[in-house]
Amino acid sequence: MSRVWFLIWAVIICQVGAWAFAPESKVPQAAPTDGPGYGSNENYAVDGRVRQRESAIATLEQPYGARCAQDGRKQFISGLNEYYYQRQNQMERYPETFGKPGADYIAKQWSTGEDRRIERLTQEAYAQGYLTLADLNNVARRLVETVVRNERVTGKACA
């Protein structure tokens, strides 16, 4: 009986060893296309960007006093997080999926007058102390860092 257990133990050890030391299989990534720079469901993404902009502008136009209060603060940070998260995520994913046409397309989509207004209002909120980079999630923070790069914090609104 002990030989049977030894044989089972040896098979298990060999299986674990083969699994642990086997070379990692590389799944080939889909090659970027030279197409239009977007997929067949882009009309939904366009509508989503419109709603993201509307929500971000509403967030940035809320009363200044509400930006530091409990629920108002959560809404303010959440609204900016969502807008900048979606924007940064699309700016990274479109080039991965669609190559240079995707990068050019999505850069154009996120450079409207409303986007520049949101950036300006974000810079003002940052400079006045209503927003810190630590308030944002990692994805959103990467884009907001570039938006507020040359801004100097002059106020301590929520300190």
C-alpha cells in the first residue's frame, strides 16, 4: 500500500513541478488595424462621451461650498474621477486596439471645446484647493496630473 501512496505522491509532485516551471505561454495580441480607428459600436461610445462631459460640467458647476461638505465632496470627486477615468482609459485602449488611426481618432474625440472647459475648471478647482491628486483613482490621476501640471495651489478651500 505504501508503494501506491508513494507513486501518487510522485505523480503529484511531477505535475506541480511541470506546472510551476513550464515556460509561460504567450497569447498573441490582435494586430492593430489600419481601419477607421474605431469599432462597430462607436455610436454608443460617442453618446457616452457626451454624457460624461455633461456630468463633469455639472459637477464642476456645483456650488463651491458643496465641494467640501460630506455628500457634496463625494459627488464632486466621483464626478471628476469618472470623467477623467473614462477619458484616460479610452486614450490608452483605442491605440492598443486600432493602432495609429485609433490614437488619432480618440485624441480628436476628447479635444472638444467642452473638454477644454472641463480642463480649465479642473485647473481652477485644483489651484483653489478643492481638489488634490490624492483624491483621484490611479487612472484618472494620470490625466489630471498633466492637466494641472503648471498650476500652483493658491488656496486651501477644503483644508
